[in-house]
Amino acid sequence: MAGSRRRQWRAAATCVLAGSLVALLGACGAVTTKEDRRAAEELADKHFPGQIKAIGAHTLFPGTGGSEVAFAVADDRDAVVRLRINADKGTCDSKECAGVLTEAVARGRADAAAYRTLRDAFDVCGYEVIALGPTGTPPYVVAELTNATVQRVLADIGGCVQRWVTASGADTPLAKAKASYVNVVSPAVAEKRKRGKDSWPTLLRLTRSDLVASLTKHTYYSASYDIVGGRVDTTGTARVVRPFKERQAFGKTVQDAVREELRATYPNVVMSDYQWVWRLEPGRIDRQTGYLLFCPEPGERGRCVNSDDAVLVTADERGNPVGKIRIVHDVREGTGVLRLPPY
């Protein structure tokens, strides 16, 4: 096996030297996972005969070697079992494989049960969960947010979150959390998402990175709900999450405008690159409020570092300030943590 593994790594190195990263992750990766997948299947046949079936594998590269093998569960269409295995070393996550697989199967089943609790809570409210973050949260749902609908939709989703928290149970991490988050994408974006194959386990299909990427490459909203003692503030708040280029353009527009306004008081003002969360104003999707940091005088190399001064700004969708700005001083503890007042 060791000799075969060396041949596999030589093949991977050849791909790298050839400059073909795609080949490494695709065709070459298939070669390097072969023995790991076979070892995982043998392990599954021995300890869970007829209960789980390998459906895919990918090389853990770069890293310490080995592969992650995914299994479907025979009696649970939602569950996926993920096992990190290194056939060369005869280990799984650097431990004895039988125990690791047993834990992985239990975790896969528990995650599937938790997903069904989430799914059912949102189904009752009329919101389909179309994707999940890599750990199973946050959920992604579909809604068209406008000035006319945003408060109602946030409240509706807040009701879903309360159902989810209640159904999960008082002793669960969710019920004990201080907040929960739900990502909201537009129907147009959701329609074009990379859905994957219906034959895949639900949790494999909904947590795929290419699915999430197909949603987050467009602007979406992240709704936040405070939780106290298992009770959810269903009103919620939302922030805008923009793709990188749009975020940069928005930031430049608002920083340039604020800089010009501050120059009346601070002629040598320098803006920090830092931007606080841009939160929607209640009942508006075209008004967002957030903090910008600034330095009244330039620091080293003309930059603004560890600013102790901030500006609270409300802007439109393009970043143009709307209304008056508010200057806030003493927002940092020394050169450390920011203490920006809530808004």
C-alpha cells in the first residue's frame, strides 16, 4: 500500500509541476483517494454492514494526507456520514478508525434529526430551507424583500426561528444561544442556484460549497434574532451582505462622501478602511446604517490605524449618505477592542 501511495503522490506532483491545479483536484485527486475510499468501504462493511454506502471522496490536500469519504445512510435520506481516513497510516483523524466511524455515524444521524427539526419549523411558516452553512447553520430561505414587505417578512421568519428553538428543546445549544441567524436570498437568485442531485443525501446536497457560493455571489440579507431564555425577539434586524466588488464600491462611495463632510472640521482627516455592519433601517431596504472610523490627523505613513473616532452614517443602496452624520469619540480601549455604541 505504501508503494502505491508513493506512486499516487508522484502523480499528484506531476499535476502540480504541469501547472494543472484542476487536474490535481479532479483526475489526480481521484487516484489519490482510491485506497482511502476502499479502506473506508471495508471498514463500513465490517462495522455497519448494509447500513452505510460510500458515495464520494476527496483528497485532504494540502494537509497531512488522507481523504474524506462521504457515506449515505440506508434508512435516512437526510443523513450523510463523513469520515476522514488515511489508509497509509491506518488511522481516521489520527485515531483508531472503528471508533471514529461509529462516532461519525452517530453524528450524521443526529445532524439529520436536527435538520428535520429546522426544516419542519420553517415549512410550517411557509419558508423552504434551500441551503445550509457548512455546520448545518445558518439556514438560507427565499423571500423578496422590499420596503413594503421587509418588516413582515422578518417577523414571519422570526416566528419560524421561535418554532425552531422550541422544537429543538430547552437544553440544546440553539435554545441557550444569544442569537440566531437566517440568510434571505431573492427568488431570482434561488431559481438559478446549483441544486445538485436529488439522489444525494439532503445534508450533503444542502451544505455543498458550490450551492452556497451560487447564492452568496449575489447580494443577500442576513437576519438576526436575539434569544433570551429560549424566547426569540421575532422582530429581528437585518444587514446587507454584498459580493466583494459591490462591497468595495459601496464602501468607497460612503467613505469619500463622509471624508468630504469631515474636512470642514478636520482638514487633515484620514478614513480607516474599517467598515462596521450595515444594518437596514426599520421598514427600509434602501436605507442602511453603520459606522466608519476616522483619524483627525494622519498617522504613520499617512494612514489611520487604531482610530478612536467614529461616524455613524445612514446611506442609500449605493452608499450616498442620507441625513446628518453623527460623530462619536472614545470608541476604542487603548489600541485594542472597539466599543461602538449600539444603534
